[in-house]
Amino acid sequence: MFIVGSCVLTKILVVEDDDEIVGLLETFLTSEGYEVLVAPDFVSALSATSSLAPDLVLIDIVLGTDDGRDVFRELRLISDVPTIFLTGRGLESERIAGLKMGADDYIVKPFSLGEVSARIESVLRRSNSNASGINKSNLRFGDLEINETTHEVKLAGNLLELTSKEFALLVFLASSPRQVFSRDQLLQHVWSSSSDWQNEATVTEHIRRVRTKIEVDPDRPLWIRTVRGAGYRFEPGAVAANPVAKVDSVEKPA
């Protein structure tokens, strides 16, 4: 979000190469109180998402020589930002395919600006609700505390900063200690997707990011173990006694 005076503006990234549509959306969304960012291609879209942290992304599926679906797949490796596809392809099968990839919504061209506004508000509302509503219980494993009510993770009393998807992934693994989950299973349970629609590298990258935040040595993880050829498991007691004692005997991450 972007602060102007005492007002906090929600940032919308428009990934679109059609100048006319960009101008239309930029003018309308600005009048609706949003800060509008624009990226015309694959590279600039990923760069803007990484550096400017938008609150929502609108992605046109057809971006000149680029494919918006490829942008989305790569975007999911670096961010959990809510995403809406814009497309001229109105077939039901196309919409279903986009949603199964993990997109939050799908707007077919030609669209009304009122529809765009309503869908953006709906996705943002749903996203905010999900971010604050995973709240059930408090999980504690030695120095690691996961509070689902406050959506907080603490290590040795220190508050860690996790994205909503990193938090959801950690909660899911920690809720079933020592159970092994494949990348495809994690896509299904954490992302509500599958490897048919979303790259399993999304899971690998999020595991890496969680490890950098909770592990003493992310390259030799103790909390989140790699089970070669099978997936990942959460080890509930590995660090409780001694954070470094077993480092040499732990398998390398995938």
C-alpha cells in the first residue's frame, strides 16, 4: 500500500501491453482511489512485483510475444499477491484453466469498468479475510511458536516476518508433524492447485523462503526436512534440545 498524507492507497499492478486499455484502467482505477502501476511485459512485471510489492495484479494473458500465464507462474515463485487474469478468451474451459492455475479471478474482454472495480474489491476482501482468518490454535515446538490466531511466528521469542502463503505452508506442515507431503500434495492443500496447473517449483521456492526465516542453517534444515524422492516433513523435536548438535547428520535440502 502507498501512503499519501493520512490515506493509505492500495497498489494495483496492471500487466498489459495495450496502451488504450492501460490508459482506460489507469484513469478509472486512480479515480477509484487506487495507486496504479504499469508493466507491459514479462520482465517488468516480475521486477515491479518484487520491488514495489503491489496489493493486487491484473495480468493480460496475451502480452505481445509473452504469455501472461508464464508471467503468473513466475510471479508465484516470488509473491503471493492476489492476481486477476484479463483476457479476450471467454470459453469456460479457458476460465477454469486460469483459476486452476491459482489465479484469484478471471475477467473477459470486453469488460465494464464497474465489473473490474467489483472484482478487484471482491478479491481484495477475500484475500484480507484469508490472511487474518487461518486462526485456530497455537502450535509450539521448543523455541518455535506458531500462533494461528494472531498469524504470528516467533523463534526464541523473536517475531518473524512471513507472507500469508509462507505462514499457511508452515502451519500445514507443522499441524501434521513427521508426515511426509509431496510437492503436488502441498500444491493441493496450501495453494488449492495441482502440478497440472501450477509449477511444483512454487513449493520448492516457498520451502526455501520459510527455511531462511526459521532455520539456524537453511542449507542444513532441522525443522523442515527434505525426504528425497518423496517431499517434505516437519520435524517437531529436532531443534528443541540443541539447535546445532545434529546439523552434520541432516540431509541436504532439494
